[in-house]
Amino acid sequence: DIQMTQSPSSLSASVGDTVTITCRASQNINTYLNWYRQKPGKAPELLIYAASTLQSGVPSRFSGRGSGTDFTLTIRSLQPEDFATYYCQQTYSTSDTFGQGTKLDFK
Amino acid sequence: QVTLRESGPALVKPTQTLTLTCTFSGFSLSTSGMCVSWIRQPPGKALEWLARIRWDDGKYYSTSLKTRLTISRAPYPDQVVLIMTDVDPADTATYYCARGAAAPGTFDFWGQGTLVTVSS
């Protein structure tokens, strides 16, 4: 299976900050990479698909970049609802895999 | 309006078989490109993809769990069923079903999840 490694595992920030989360694949996955946000006690929400395409309805403060093995999710001007856990997911292979998650909390 | 809802037992005993049902509306699993997947999340841990069924009845499973999983569909009402055999306390998790439309693994709509505890 393709392994997905996120860094950092946790991150502290304040409202209004800009943060970047990194996701690395164990092999080339082209741009078959999605990002999700999961608020406590809720199902995940799709933010970005195909590495850089913003899902309909998702604020433009979210952006994604990368291809091959290295990807980033950047959140500009953090809002209170953004303090949550973020997951990357590869869909290159028929057996999807998620990263271990990055928890973003208040500084 | 797309909705998905998971249902199943809250508690199962070790070695038993777990049957989970995803009842969905607002889309047709017969539409080309459409898929429904199951994903789980142990308490405090990361998401784990389990299985997928496609519009053409293609079925895909997690490499590590494929010997224990069976995914199937029922046409009326619109449902997808996941069967997991020989459960263990390590299978305690919230189980989600989700729709993949733009691409098989791109989950644009999720159910609210159902917590399953495996304990004697």
C-alpha cells in the first residue's frame, strides 16, 4: 500500500494566522491527492481534490499544491472553525490511504 | 439533496460478524462514475478506508482487511452493506459511509457515522 505521511502531527496557531501542512507519499501519486478537515465529533469534509482544486463551497483561504510525492495544504487567515484535524488521502491506487492527521489547535 | 446514513449494532462480541448498512438518497449508484465507500476511525485515531463499490458493481477492499470484508448493494431502498467477519476489539471505531462522484476516492458527501464497540 502507498503510505502517506503528514507533518507536523500537531500545530498551534492563532486566528488570522497562515499555516501550511505537508503530506508526503511513499511513491509517485501524480496529483491524486485530497485534503479533508474534520471538526471534533463530526464527519470529515472535503476541502481540496486533485491536489489543488477547491471543492465547491469551500472558502478560498484554503489552497493546495504539489504533485508526485510532496503536497501542501495552506490555510490563510485562520478562522475559529479551522481549528480541527486535517487529513490527506491518496486515490492513485485502488486501495485508498489516509495520512495520520494534523491537529490544528489554538496557540 | 445527497444524504447518507449508517446503521448497525452499537455493540458486538469478539469473533462475531458485523453487518453495517448505508442508506443513501439524492443520487443513484447506477450512474456512471458513482461509488460508495466505507471508512472507519478508531477513537482518537486516523481515518482508515475499508471498501468501495462502484456503479458497475466493481468492488475494492483494503489490502489488510480484504479477507474479512464483503461489500454489496441493495437496490431498494438504495443501500450499501458492509459485512466484517471475525471482529476483534481493535475493530472498535466509528464507521462512515461516503459517496465518491468526481473520482472514486474523492468523498464529497459523508454520513454522520456510527460507533461500533467490540467487547465481550
